[in-house]
Amino acid sequence: MRWPRPRPPAAQAPHLELAGQRLPVEIRKLAQARRITLRLARDGSAVRISMPRWAAEAEALRFALSRREWLAAQLARLPRPADPQAPLTHIAWRGERLALQHDPAAPRRIRAAPPALHIGGPADSLKPRLQRWLKAEALRLLAADLAEYCARAGVAQPALALSSAQARWGSCSTRGVVRINWRLVMAPDGVRRSVVAHEVAHLVHFDHSPAFHALLASLFGADLPACDRWLKAHGRTLYLPFG
């Protein structure tokens, strides 16, 4: 009688201890990568490493350990998430912080009237209903942005999809589908529109060549560096509950 061979223990997923937190290390090997790069996930949930296919994962982990202090500083800068059990008092929408005005006896329809957001219905379903409303608002605004910039660029309007990506605010596939992160509905209008203009420019130039940047500047016609600075400074806050 032959006994089955014992299975080797499963390899433990790599992780890093940062400021008392145990963060998973997510490693991606990319054909186009020429060096090891790392970053903290926007919500602080993981350390993400991109590396060439030929490099050893042990090398990537050593690199992450060597940047532990930098990662800890990035983690410390993250806004603290609100208590998920605490009642909502405000919501971010188009760059404004609206006070939530909830009346259980009022209709469920949500109405934005800055500086307030009015909503009725039961309190226990507020958060999912508000998220659905934000996504619907995002789709409405992004569709209008996309139509405007496609007309300016002289290209056919592609399909639009909402994204929840952690790594990109927008993307354009080779099939011409534009995906934009729905959380941009919480950012100022110019910031959201700059991302849409960026993806429309990719419909013409699928690269980051001088021609691409010239077209993007022509399409957007506003202060692109200021929008980039806003995303760099405040983008992580969009991953908190409703900003």
C-alpha cells in the first residue's frame, strides 16, 4: 500500500509590519518594467510592488524593507477613516462638503442644495443609498464630460464605464472603452474633467508623447498641473466613506 506524499506547507503570503499594522505585500511582475517600484495603496491597505519579470521576489521584499520608514510616513499621512458605526453628518460632492439633512418622514429622493444634501427614508439604509446616488451622479457628469471632449477632439464617443480602481483614476482600453473612477464625483469639477480629458486624448494618442500632451492641453484648456496637485494632495480622501 502506498501512502500519499505529505503536502508541503503553503507559503505564507508576504507582508510588512508598519506602525503596528500588518500590511500584505502585493507583487506584480511586468514585462515592461525595468526596475523595482513600490507604493502604498491609496487606502493604506497594502504595499504594492511592480518589478521586472526576471527579478527575484526576495529582491523586491528587501527593497520594501529598505523603504520601511518612507512607507510608514506615507501611512501616517493617510486621513483616518471614520467610525463605520458613526452616523453620517457630511458628504463630499463636486468639491464641496455638504451637511447631510436627513428626515425619515421625507421621500427617499436625494436632493443636493449646497451647503446641504437632503435625503429621506430610513436611517439604516442611508449609506448604500448615498453611494448609489453618488455613482449615478458620477455617470451623469462623466457622460457629459466625455461627450464634450470627444466633440472637441473630433472622435467618436466610446463606451463609458465606472471604475473602482485603486491604482488609476481613469483608463482607456485598446478597444476604446473609457473607465473613470466614480469617486471623482466627490472631487472639484475641474479635477474630474481633467481625468476625462486625459482619457479622451488617449483615444487619439495611445501614449504619453509630446503630441498627446499638446492635445490634452488643448482639450482641457485649464490648469492641468493644479488638478494633478489636488489629486496628489487629496486623492486618498476620496477613498474614505464618501470623502
